[in-house]
Amino acid sequence: MNQQIRLFGAIAVRPAVLPLLFQFETATGITVAAQWALNPAVKKQIEAGEAFDLVITNPNLVQDLTALGKIKAGSQIAFGRIAMGVAAKAGSRSLDIRSVEAFAHALKSARSIAYASDGTSGGYFSGLLERLGIADEVKPKLVAISGGQTAPAVGRGEAELGVVPVTSILAAAPEVVLVGRFPAKLQSYIDFAIGISADSTNAEAAQQLSEFLTSTAVDDILAAKGVERH
């Protein structure tokens, strides 16, 4: 009988994880049924009783779900982190965002900036504008995009720039280019961890997938897609 496990993951890791799932399925014969949502939605759906075997989301959310008895205690393992970056439509003029000053200038000069209003990255970006003291100037230019579509929206010309995890920008090529990562002083890495369901119907296969996704053998593939290991 063909085994199947259900993976529930954050949209930000999707471009990096998808090619690995294909590898895993080919090597093991285990089918992975994956569904993707923004981090807060992943947590809500699991809290509401959504069935899953393995989840990839923010570590604090894995901890919360473990405390609720949804994730098996002791199964949490670090997956990697994704840097925040700035996206632009392919062919647009090049921008320098390497320093904090240049980054702030680019945001103030942009006509419009797309961001993931209901995602982890959107919350961080809103706070960052306040910290930089440019919130009043930049907020009227913000274009709220939902459901992990921020980078494609830039490709369609719905905003001049996009602020989104690097994985999403690299996945939206060739219509979209990565202008650059946030300057080091402002960089906020979005961390991801894996947890196994406390009610998994196939805990052994879920454990196998968790070990595969966190093995050093897949580091290079993840790095090329924008996921950094610690």
C-alpha cells in the first residue's frame, strides 16, 4: 500500500521545499500531500483541528501548538531561516539598498511598495518603518497583498517594489528580480522549524521526512532557493 503523509507548511518555505518533496517521494515511495498558507493561518487551521502529519512554520508557533497538544513534544527541530529582501520588476533601474540610509531612501523614493499584510514578514516590516522613523512617509505607499502573492504582484506591475522573504522573490523569477537583502543592521531572519503531529497516523514516515528536510544533504538546494541553515 502506498503510504501518504500530510505536510502543512508556510508559504515562504514552499519554493525551497517543493523540489525536496519530489526527491523524498522518489527515494522512499511515500507520497507527500502538501498544503501551504501564511504562518498565522497555518497555526489557526491546526488549532481548528486540520489533520496533518508534519508542519513547517515559525518556531514560536510550533511551541504554541506543542503546548496545545497538537504537536508531539520533543519533535521540534530547526529547519532554517529566510532573509528579508526587496523585489522589483525585471528590467527596472538598479537600486542600492546596502546601507540603512540607502535602504530608507529607496523606500521613500518608491511610488508603491507591496508587502504581505497578514504574514510574519509584513508585521516585521511595519515595525521596521516605525523604527526607521519613516512610517508616516512610507505607509501611504504600501500595497497590502494577501496569501503569499507579494512578489508576483510586483511582477504584474501592481507595485514598484515588494518587501518579502527572499525565497518568494527568487521563486517569482524571471518576472521579478531580487534588488537585494535588507542591510545587515536591519535584517530580520524569519526562522522556521518542523514539528510532527501528536495525532499523526504515520509518525514513522513523518519522522523520515523531518530527518530528510533537516539533513546536510539538502543544504545546497535550500541555499539556492533562499533558505539558510543556522
